[in-house]
Amino acid sequence: MLISQILDDAETIRVVARNGGKTRIINGARSVYSLAMEAARTGVGLATLIERKGLGEAVDLDAAYKKGRLLSPINHPDPAHLHLTGTGLTHLGSAATRDSMHKKLSSADGEEQLTDSMKMFRMGLEGGKPAKGQVGVQPEWFYKGNGTMAVAPGAALLSPAFAKDAGEEPEIAGIYVIGDDGAPFRVGFTLSNEFSDHVTERVNYLFLAHSKLRNASFGPEILIGDLPSDIRGTSRIVRDGKTLWEKPFLSGEANMSHTIANLEHHHFKYSAFRQPGDVHVHMFGTATLSFADGVKTEAGDVFEIEAGDFGLPLRNPLEIEKPVKVAVKAL
């Protein structure tokens, strides 16, 4: 089952679902957030809750997308309570991409030294898929911002004027709400564009945190249920109506050095991320970047990320923000 959110002609949020057939409005659902919190509070599975509410009028999701009426597939009434986070070096091909930016070093005596990226990747290979009931090695982790940084499908990703690069990262993200008792509940999985500044990151690995504080987009639809183990998608950049760059990407646990459960554990082990009512969009990493192929994006380029299991493609144009002067005033 796939669920998403649209704005109707009266500017009212409509939650819609499809399961191999037409896309229909879920009766009585005010938002995906309220639907997920209701499921958490009642102990009823989300798909079961949707079936109980029933489906009503059919909608044309493609047409809504073209009209700019698709919303992010989940939001929070207070954007400060939605957290955008992620993990890196989690995919079997990701070390090669990262290490092209952080090359191996050699010590004076000729003994080869591994970059921090390669060390983290090796740790994941050795301990990222623990036995059931065991805790595996923790992954690289980063923070992207709160709900003010979330960009709806079809809307522009804004790169800061001071950024050195504006590059896509095609990823799968987990969507979560925190129950009233502090327990995390997974709503489902979605496509995401974990938009980053790879030139800044390449200067020094310690600039990774700076490189990640950017917009992100996810959706348009949330896949309810288990994540397929072998996900095969396509990431592309379109410039002036023509494909500038295109490459397949792989995800799912068959193509990862960590289990989803291990990544979830190391995120939600922190009490700060178990605050009742909060929403989390946690991105699981990638091994495919246009930056690694020497592509330099420009304003007006369109990022497209698609994978068959997740419904409509995630599509966002690139826009460069105007410079902003910031002055700190003493009180």
C-alpha cells in the first residue's frame, strides 16, 4: 500500500492511498501524521486502520503532482518537531564513492593508512548486520535540520548562496512517529533526496556536518510494510528538458552493510529522539552520486529519483538562494 498527501481545490489536506488500483481519499483522515498517531495510540496497524476507515473518491495523483498540489507525505503541525537525519557509508558500494573524496594516505614508513571513511565502512562490513537480538556497530550519523528544511515533491531544493556544490543523493528514508509513551513507530519507507554540498565535504571530512545542513525532499508516496531487500532505482539530472546524467542506484538490505534494524537502533537509542509526538525522517545512505562522475549542477536542473516499489518519482528543481547578511546583535 502507498499513501501520500495532496491539497484539494479548497486548500484542504487529503490523505490518499492506493494498493494496485486507483488512488482514493482515505475517509476521515486529516493528515498522514494524525493517521499515524491514531494507529500508534490504538495499537491498530496502519494498513488495517486505513481499511477500517475506508476509501472514498478517486483522485488523479499524477495530475495533482503536475499542478504542484502534492505535499511531503508526512509533516508535523510544528515543523520544529520534525527531524531530518541520516546515515552514511551503509551501502556496499558507498566506500568507493566516499573514498574518491577522501583518498588513502601513506605514512612516512610506507605503511598504508586508511581514511576515516574506509575505517567506518570496514566497521560496517564487519559488524553492521548483527545476529538477532544483538547490537551491531554504530554507523556514521548526521543531522540535516528540522521540518523547515523539508521540501515537497515538485518544489525547488534551495542551495545556500555560500555553498560550493549542490548535489543529489538518492536514498530510501524511514518515516517514524513517536508515541505518547516515547516508543518509536515506523510509518513506512519513501524515496528521498539527501541534498548535500560534496565540495565542502571534500575539503575536510570534519566539514561533513556543514555539508549536510541543506534542504531535503522525500516522497511523494510512503510504502507501508516491509522494505524490499533488493531495491533497484534510477537517479538522473535533467537540464533544459534533456537528460544530463543518469545512473542506477541500489538499496535494500541485500545491497547494504547494515540492517535497517541496526540503523534504527542507533538513531532511537538517544532519548532526544524519543520525544512524544515527534516525526523523524531518517535517510539510510547511498552509493550513487553524480558528483563522483564530475557533474556540476546548475540552477534550473531537475533531480529525478525513482524506484518501482515506491510509486511516483521524486522530482525537484534546483534553485540557488540569494546571499543573506546575518548580523548578531547583543541584547
